[in-house]
Amino acid sequence: MKKLAFRMFWHLFRGYWNSEHKWKARGLLAFVIGLNFASVYLLVRINSWYNEFYNALQQYAQESFWPLVGEFTALAFLYIIIAVYAIYLRQMLQIRWRTWMTDTYLAGWMKHQVYYRLQVLGSDTDNPDQRISEDINQFVTLTLQLLLGFLKQLTTLGAFGVVLWNLSGAFTVPLGSHEFVIYGYMFWFSLVYSILGTIGAHLVGRRLIGLNFDQQRYEADFRFNMMRVRENSESVAFYRGESAETVGFKERFAHVISNYWQLMRQTKLLNFYVNGYAQLAIIVPLVLAAPRYFGGAMQLGGLMQTVSAFGRVQDALSYFVESYDTIAQLAAVVRRLSTFTEHMETAQSLPDGVAHETAAASGEEALTIVSLDVALPDGRRLMRDCTVTLPAGSRILVTGASGAGKSTLLRTLAGIWPYGSGRVTIGKGSRVLFLPQRPYLPLGSLRRALAYPKAATGTDAELAAALNGVGLGQLISKLDTVDDWSRILSLGEQQRLAFARVLLVKPQWVFLDEATSALDEPREQAMYELIKTRLPELSIVSVGHRSTLYAQHDEELHLTGDGGWSLQPIG
């Protein structure tokens, strides 16, 4: 299990440090590590200062007081400068690493329609947006915090371990007629104490890893439930679904609170342990050093230097005890990101299914389908061995019972459905546009929504003509208004806006998946007549249930739902 956890961490960690930015990243990391080493050196100097300063106090050496205060001021000032820039440069490295990881994950999520294929697969990856926005940030932040903290504490252990060894002297243990001499006894005691403390912290806090993982998941589910209500507020209002939604909210929030109570209880136990461990470490060096001090083998300065060195060594050896909660959070983040990465890789590895090709010669704008098979993820065939040639200007209506595979056929022709085989060939350079039942309107200006998926191009006159054509002339004055247009416009208005896109894109082929379902029949007829009049050479493939659609098409492609199909003229 531990080997698997390390492999998952290493898989996430190594990417940035082997990327095209590796030399800048490694150089910046080395500089930050160097600053941490410098800060440890200054701490050693300050530790030596304790000896001189407290000895001067014990001896009432007033002439040494102010020079020693000046020396401490200089050391402290230099330490502050180094500490501040060590944090600043670490944050700079954090930003660069997070930017690279975010760009990489966004590219992988969008590549080959992985964002869509994850839904097709029924993946249990919850809230990919949170994985990318929050978990990457946490992974980078916690990793740098723990890595740099570990290196600093390792350096501190090496530097102050030598100091503590030298200050400890020898401790004689009489056993009968023999005496055993333990050299550097305070160092050895600190080592044993820290090892036992680390083991105890793991036993007390190990449940935090799973609890942190579950807490993130429950919080995300609760937030997503509220987002769903916001996105579908009108439907919920029509259904008077407030009570049902409130029940859903309370169920998900109950998981959040229940898990958080477990987190609180486990964290309380760990805090009892960690704080008790830390407080005990304060008195221990005084007790251990007291015999030498009262025996005259050590002055007050040596005692204070010993206590300070013991504290530094103890902090270094206790690093994993103090950081256990942070390690638990990182482990949970690594688990979530690794699961998300695995699911994206699985989605990317899905076969492309149907081969999509372009005709060898330009001008051949026919759509040729050869030996097309379309299936569901469970293997059930929706269409079998379909071979047809649809010439330019075709107007095909795809019909069949609900669940027969009409929309899935359009997904296959669009190249986003991975479960199928065969070949689809379309004219070289042909522009193709697909209109789903619910058009997607991106955030931003109406101009951008109208031109989607292209950039907001086209003159105001062209945009105005398109809006007037679909009966949305009242929106012309709002082209540059930024708002959530999917909320402002009704579904029918959104579908008419999609037809305006057809006028602007001027495709050779347009595929409509119940793209007029929210329109009344006269408006539906007007939309079809509009695109046929403005684009007389346009080829149309429509999916729909209304009988009125037969009048807008020349042929019917009927799907039986068990793999059968037929293509026949209408009328």
C-alpha cells in the first residue's frame, strides 16, 4: 500500500521537474534550498551567541552586553531577510508549478473530448473542476511545504546534532561494580524520544488520511447539489421541488457534518498527543542538563545553549510528528488526483471507433457512410452494417422510437462516440455544424455566444441580419453585454440563436438533434425555411419526433433500435 502511494505521488511529482521548464524550476528550487541552509547556519550562530550572552549576564560583564546585543541584532536582521525571501521564492515556484500542472490537466481533460468521455464511461470521478482548481493547488502547496521543511529540518539536525553532542558531555551509569559511559547522551535521548513520538503519531493520526479524502468528496457533492439547483432553478420552481431539493441538501450536508465530527475527534486525539509531546520536550533538556549545571561543569550560558540546541534537534527529529496532519492531507490529495489521472488516461485510451476521413478530391461534398456499426457501452447494437451515400443537398430526417439510437448516431457522425466501427467520409474542406437540443452559450458577451465555437468575428451588420432572421432583433443592441445568457434566454430563444449561428458559419452540412423541440410548429417551419432560403446548398440531417418535420426533409432514415435501419424517400 505504501509503495503504491509513493508511486502515485512520484507520478504526479515528476512531470514538472522533467518538463520544458525543468532547468528554471530546478534552479529556483536549489536557490530556495540554499536560503534555507543559510538560515540554519544563522540559527547555529545565534545558538552560540546564547552561550556568550548568558555567561556575560552570569558574570555581570556589562562591557560585553551592548556588543552582544548589536551582534544579535545583525544576525536577526540577516535571518529575517533570508526567511522572507525563502518564503517569497517558494511561493513563486509554487505559482509556476501550479500553472504548469493546471495547463497540463486542462489540456488532458479537453483532449479527445475526455470531459465528455468520462460521462460516457460512467466514471466515478467526482467534480473534475475541483480536482483541477483545488487539488492541484493543494498538491503543489503541501508538497513544497513538506519537502522544503524536511530538507531544512534535516540540515538543522545535522548542524545542531553536532552542537548538542559536544554540549552533552558524558553521562556515567553505574551498574554494580561497572560503570557505563554514554557520550552525547542528550542527543541519543532526543533520537529515541522522537522515534517513539513518530510511531505514536502515526498510530493516533492514521485515520485522518481517509477522513480527509471523504471530507473533500462530501463537501464537493454538497456544493454540486446546490449548483444543480441554481442551473435548473426554473424546472425546480415549476415542479415546486423545494422540499425534495431541501431533503437532498440535508442528506448531503449530513454526510459533511458526520464526517467532520469524526475528523474533529481524530484531530483532537492527535492534538492531545502532539501538544503533550511538545510540552514534555521543553522540560526534558533542563532535567537532563541540571546535574552538570549544578555540578559546576556547565555555566548558565552553556545551559541555555544546550536547551536551545536540544529544542532544535527535537524539532528536527519531531518533524513528522508535527506535520502528520499535513501529510494526511497530502496523501488524500494524491489519492484524488491519481484517481482522476487514471480515469482521464482510460478515457483517452478508448478506441476512436468510427474512422472519419475527408474525400481525396475537393468538391466532393457527399457524406459517405460505410459499414457503420453503432453500439452502447454495454455492447448492445443500435445500428448494424449501415452503408449509404448522402449527396450534397440531402435533407434527411432520422426517426425511430425513443432509445433507438438517433442521438447516438449523430454523436457517432460527430466523432465523439467511441463505441462503434466503420468509416465516415465527408467532402474535403466541408464545414460541418452540430446543433444539440440545448445549445451551449458560453459566459461572456452575446456576441461571443452568437459566434461560438468560433471567435467573436463577423461585422455588426452580419450579426444583426442573423438575429433579425431568427426573430431576435431585440437583442441587437445587447451584442456587447456580458451576462449569463443561458439564464436570460428561454430554451426556445436559445434554439433560435443556434439557427443564427448556422447563418453565420454557413456550413455545408448541419446536424440537428431535436434542435427545434422548444419551438412551436410555425416557428419551427420558419427556422427550416430560413436556413434553406439563405443557404440553398445546405445539407441537413435532423433528429426529431414531430410529424411536421417530414415536410422539411426529402428522405427518412428509420432506426428500429435492434440494429436495423432503412432509408426511404418521404412522400
